[in-house]
Amino acid sequence: MSEHKITAASRRDEGKGASRRLRRAGQVPAIVYGGGAEPQSIQLEHERTWLLSQNEWFYSSILDLEVDGKSQKVLLRDLQRHPYKQRIMHLDFQRVNENEAIRVAVPLRFVNAATSPAGKTAGVVITHELNEVHVSCLPANLPEHIDVDLSELKPGDTIHLSQLVLPKGVEVPELRLGADHDVAVVTARFARTESEEPAADAAAEGGAAPAADAGKAE
């Protein structure tokens, strides 16, 4: 688990009016909750926070949040954006206990697709059915992403959830619910071309014609 530090300051003014004033001043209102402590209202510098939000790890890693010089481990649980402006409106952070398992959506990183048998075969489309997976683990074991190695992927293959190589101490709770939840992560299928469609339609029509003729003969 990599360490990612972010800095914030506590705030006392709350409500919509106070939040609007903060945003005009280049700050982002936020809250920290959980961990057996009272919720705390905080504020973060917007430009810095916006840059952090462009990183994948910001959404799926344990963050070292420093508020007024005191550090605490948190997870980002919600980020509200402006409907059309490049502006973060509000953040929710949840404190984490390093001795308790957490559930987090972790991004999947697909590697070696181009060099796989499927990637080298003309007309084969490799589809990512999932882009993230919900895992359960202790905070110290939380990965920033999970690699999906496609080097052996062949045309017609499907990689399922149960085939993912997970880091030590990490599990996918959904797999405990049965085989129906072992969903596809990646598929490699031949694409149906436009030239094939008329041919298939013609074959279907051709197959129906003799039956019609037979009916007339009777």
C-alpha cells in the first residue's frame, strides 16, 4: 500500500451559505466521519484537490489526511462535481481502522493485450466487461489496482472473476455468493462483419423458399 498524503484544515462554519463562501475563496468543503469519532467538517484547497482527483489512486487508496497538523487514515467515499464546470463541490472521507477489513472498488489494469494470441488475430475484439472489482481486505493490503494479464488470451476465451490473480490478503466477496456471481471480466470474440449479415439473411431466406414451393406443389 502506497502512502498518499493530503492536507486540510478544520472549519466551523457550516450550511449552504458557508459552503458557497468557501468555494468562492478557492476551497472545497468536506467532511470526515466514522472510526468511532465525531464527524468533522474540513476544507481543502481546490486547485490542489482537483489535481489529486485526476489520479486513479485518489479513489481507491488509503489516504493519509492531515487536518490541522494531525494525521488520520481515510478513504474517499464520495466526490460531488459541478454539473458542467471543472469544480469539485464536496468530498466525504471515511476514517479507517487498520485492524478492520474494508470493502473498496479497485480499478483493473489490463496488460499484454496487444501481444496475446487474441490481440494478434485479425477480426477479434477484446472487450473489458468490468473496469473495477469490489474487494475486501485490511487497509494495509489494499492494492491501488489489480493487473489482468491477457498474454495467454485466445480467440473465444473468457476470463472470469475467479481467475483474477489477487494480492495476498485480498478477496472478492461476491464470489462467496455462488457460481452465478463469477461474471466475465474479459472476452475475446470475432466481430461480425457487415458483409456476413446480408449473407446470413440470404441464407435464411433461401432456406424458407423451398418450403413455400413445396406448399404450392401440394
